Amino acid sequence: MSSPDFGKWESSSQIDPLILRLLEKKYEKPSPAQKPPAKTRQLGLLYAAYIGISAMVIVILLGVLRGTDVDAILVTACRSLLIFCGIGFVTGKIAEMCVHESAKSMIQDMLRRTAEHQAATSGDSSEEE
């Protein structure tokens, strides 16, 4: 994919220059000296880990406080880990889709407004001539 010239947009745009620089960085090719971009973590896996482990710890603590048999505590804790990992994974995937769609729509809206502004500006300058 070729790099669009975001520098021209910066002077006549209503888009925050920081966003334009981020878009420009996305399209520039990294030099061999640069480190590759950090790997992004998927929210589904993070939610699954946090929610599953939290559920397991809570079940273990409740079992210990009640004085339940160790085997029963571990069986219940493992079941809760698996169930809540599944719930966390699905919840994380939904959250990830929402975040991506929101960011995508915001950028598209900014680009649309910029294009409309440029069209209006170029229309005004052609009428003056």
C-alpha cells in the first residue's frame, strides 16, 4: 500500500495534527534500525485470563473460609476457571470489536469532514477568481 501524503492535509485540515502523524507513521516503511512495532494483545485473551483467574481465586478463598474439603475446592475452582475463561473470552471479543468499530467510524467521520471542508474551501477560492 502506498503512503498517502498527509503533510498536505495538515495545513488545510480540521483533523488534529497528531492523528495525521499517527496515520503517516502507519504507512511509512520502517528502517532496518527501527524495532518492529509491539505486538498487540487481544482483549478476548486478556479478559479470559483476568476473569477466569479471578473467579478461581474467589472460589478457593470462599472454600478455605468455609472449611470445605480440599478436593471439592479444587474441583469447583477448576470448573469456575473454565466457565469464566469462556465468558471472559466472549466478552473480550465483543469489547474488541466495539473499540475497533468506534475508532474506525471516528477516523472515517474526521476524514469525511476534512474532505467536505476542502471541497468547500476549493469551491470558495474558485468562485473568487
